[in-house]
Amino acid sequence: MEKYEERMTIDEERKYLHKMRIHYWGAKSRKQRSELLDEMEQVTGKHRKSLIRLINEELARKLGSKTRSSGYFRLSKRT
């Protein structure tokens, strides 16, 4: 019988990582940071390197482009 684990949404994950980022930066030793990474690994299901990258970068979501480029459409109309 498989154990069902509910995954976090992206927004929930970002909120969690934002809170943990403060603890991670405030950790006084490498051992404390390692323990925090272990906990974050278990909670999020992400690898350590991914977590470190996420902790060190801006956690704000980036908005994508809302309009599509019509470059090909314009070129195909000419011929």
C-alpha cells in the first residue's frame, strides 16, 4: 500500500521557504544550516542544491509575457 503525500502548492512552498530563509541566514553554524536543509528537504521534497539556490535568490514570482510575438504571422502574410 502506497503512502499518499500531499504536495505543497508553489505559493505555499514559497511562503515556507521565505520563513526558513530567515532561520537559515541566522544559523550560527554549518551544522544548524545542515539540519535546516534536512528539514526543508523532507517538507518540500526538493534536493539540497535546489533549496540552497531558492534560498539565495529572490523568492518573488516572476510574471511571464502576456502577449505572444506575432513575428512569424507577419512574415507569412507577405508571401
